[in-house]
Amino acid sequence: MAPRLLLVDDDPILAVLVAEWLEEYGCAVVGPARTVMAALELVDKEGGALDGALLDVALESGDSYPVADALALQGVPYAFVTGHGLGGLAPGYREAPILTKPFQFEDLQRMIDRLVASRGRG
């Protein structure tokens, strides 16, 4: 079964590109969600079925930390996507994996493999 990945990004162009890459890699994409509220609704609806999530840190509607917290409560691994590196994360989230923008398809593949492996279903 294809890994189910939540994608949270408010940049429509980047979200479409990443969604296409995820599908090309054999993933089922949940989203993309462009706001914290939309992402939280998807986590509430899909959380148990998710194998991982990619969270853009800075969204127009606020940061994605509430989404990370909701995913953590359900045991869903996530990675932050940011152009600011580790220094761009709030102190309580600096242990999470980071996919640094700009990234290549191969970087995304490695991160998905890491997330799915940590979920224990891949």
C-alpha cells in the first residue's frame, strides 16, 4: 500500500510540485493544506491512516507547530520544510527532521523513507 503523507504548504506552486514528486515516488498525498486550520482538520480526519507529514513551518495563517503537536499525539512522524534551517525552528521542535529549501527530488525521497520507516509501517 502506498504511504499516505500529509502535505502542509501555503505556497501553491511549491505545494503542487511537492505533491507531484510525492505521487511520482508512489505516495498518496493528503492535502495539500494551506492553513493551520485545514491541516488540523485533515489530521483529525486522517491521522491514524497517515504514515508521515511534511510541514512548511511558516504559513500565512501562523506557524505549523499546532499541526506538529496534533501529529505527535497520534504518533505520526513529521518533518519541517523550511529555508531557515535549524535556527528557523522554535526551541521545542529542533529535534524534528528538517527538509531544507530548496531541495531536490532525491532529498524528498530520503526524507519520506525516513518518515515511513519511523512510523514502522513501511
